[in-house]
Amino acid sequence: KKLRIFSKSESLRGALEKMAALTIHVVLLWGIFGVSQAVGVIRGNKINSMATGTRMSHYPLRALYQRTRTKAAVVTEWFNPAEKYELSEEIKRGEGPIILYVPGVDGTGLTPFAQYAEICSKYDLMCLSLNRSERCSFSDIQDMVKKKIAEYKSEGREVWLIGESFGGIVSLSLGMGSSDERSTPDRIITVNSASAFDRTFYGRISPGLITLPEPFFTMAVIPVGFLVLDQLMFQNIAQASLMAANGIFPDILKSPERQEFISKIAPDLIESMLLRSDDLRWRVANWVLPGCSEVNPRLSEVKVPVLAVAGTQDLLLPSKEEAMKFKEEIPSCEVILIEGAGHAGTLDQRTDLTSIIESWVKQ
């Protein structure tokens, strides 16, 4: 009885949820602010406010934080990031292989934002975003991706999937022997696949964890916000910031057009990353765990070429070990390890995913 009274305390629950949100806000704000600074988006303590269209000065972090307090209009859709965020350089559309990006459990479709400009210059790209309150099942998401694959295959085009984290589970499930050829991808690229989640600490306790009442569930998942980072992330951000101050940028972000493109994506990424506790419960229980159960016993049935990209310092998932497991069990699989990268840092500015894909395809 006391436990029920305690768990229903609105003030305590609200305080803990705010603390969890603030923790994730701080992590994301510092990370994305640093990356933005590194590619030259923020200059002279000024930042374009995407919310108001006005120029704000002196407090760029406060401006970004205030934007995250509004509700994100994330909808379930397929979008081309170069078109949606108006990349002002030539992009590849309507020809050659098409890449479909399947997101992680965040569902934003925006986390590899540093890679998008380079990918769009070489390949046709469509990204899936999922509404934060989406109550679909794992099989529903499979059907969304299958339908898109079939649409492009009917046009005679090759379809490649990039599946990041949870998206890696979805992608692998669609490349198995029992899949319909009309909705089977031609190639799969996984990035820190979450198929290992059920073998992690959080994965093993998640069946009980997701049944916890508030505020206990929120308290239990707060550390996850830090597990997505890696030791070198902020060091890389600092180094990139110093290089940007001297006019030196990563090749994939070197043009002013690409730097402006990043500045348009960053605010949307921050505000759309925050999941309510009920949404996170649903996604773990109905997306991740069923996906692991379906894919893990059948890896040997994956019939299409797979490229497994993994960070060597992923604290959330044993991504390096999972990639090596893929190489052993999947008939055609190559592995690329990103040294020092954690779960969220594998596709930051330190990596040129397009070059990695091109090298793999040539082989």
C-alpha cells in the first residue's frame, strides 16, 4: 500500500522525470552544440534561431534548450534529409541504388545527421521517422520497410538498408531466406546493431524493468543517457572546434552549404530525441525484445551481403562482439570497426560512412 502511494506521488514523479529529461538535454545539447561549433555553424557567439527566424546572440545553449521545451512535430514518414532541410548543393535522386535508413529506438531518423550530406551526394537516400507516441509493433515496422523496398524494386532499382541500433534488427530480419524477394533488400549495413540488447544487463532485466511504476522506471533508465557516449566524443568535439576556428573541417562537412545544412537539422534532432517513459517502455517491450527473439536464432539465414559497422567503445551494447558474431554466422558479412567510438559517436564527424560503403561495394 505504501509503495502504491509513493509511486502515485505526482510531485515526486514529475521531479524525477524532469531530472531525467534535464540529464539527457545536457548531454545532447553539449554534444550537438560542440559538433555544430566544430563545423562552423556557430560563429561569434551567434546562432540562427530555427524557432523564430531571428538571430540570437551570447546564449546559443539557452536558445537551443528553449527550443527543446516545445513539442516536436515528429511524424511517421519517409523523407529525404537533403530535401527536407534544404541542402543547397546537387544531390542524387531518382537513379542508381536507393538507401533506406531505419532508425534506432529514438525513431527520429536524424541521428547520423553528419553523414547525410555526403551520402546524398552519391546515393538516393530516404529515412524513416516514427512518431514519438507510435504504438506499432515490430512486425508493423517491418511492413513499413517492406512496402518501401517493394515500391522501389518495382521500378527496377537496387535497395540497400542502413539499420542503426534497433534499425539493424529490422534490417537483418528482412534479409533472411524466408523473406519475399520483392521486399528483400539487396544489401544491408548495420551500425551498432541492437540485436545484442537481450544479452546486456539492461536487456536481461528489461522484462521486469518495464513493469516498474513511476518514478522507479525513470530512475532506473537515467544512466542510459550516459552509456550512449564514449570517452573520445568530447575530446573529438574539442579538437574539431579548434580546427574549425582555423578554417579546417572534416571532408564530409567542409563546404559552407553543408555547415548550413547541419545547423538546420541540429535543433530538430535535439527536440525529437526525448521519449516519454511510456513511449520508451512500449518500444523496448514491443520493438527491441521481439526483434532480438526473431533475429538472433536465425542469423545464418541472412541471404544478402551485410556490412557490420561498430564502435569499439560502445558502453550500451557489445557492438564490436556482435559485429564479429555476424561475421561468423552470416554467410556474407564484412566488419568495419570505428576505433574509440561509442554508441552515439560511431556516425559522428570522425567517420565517412559513404567511403566505407563504396569500398565495401567495390570488393
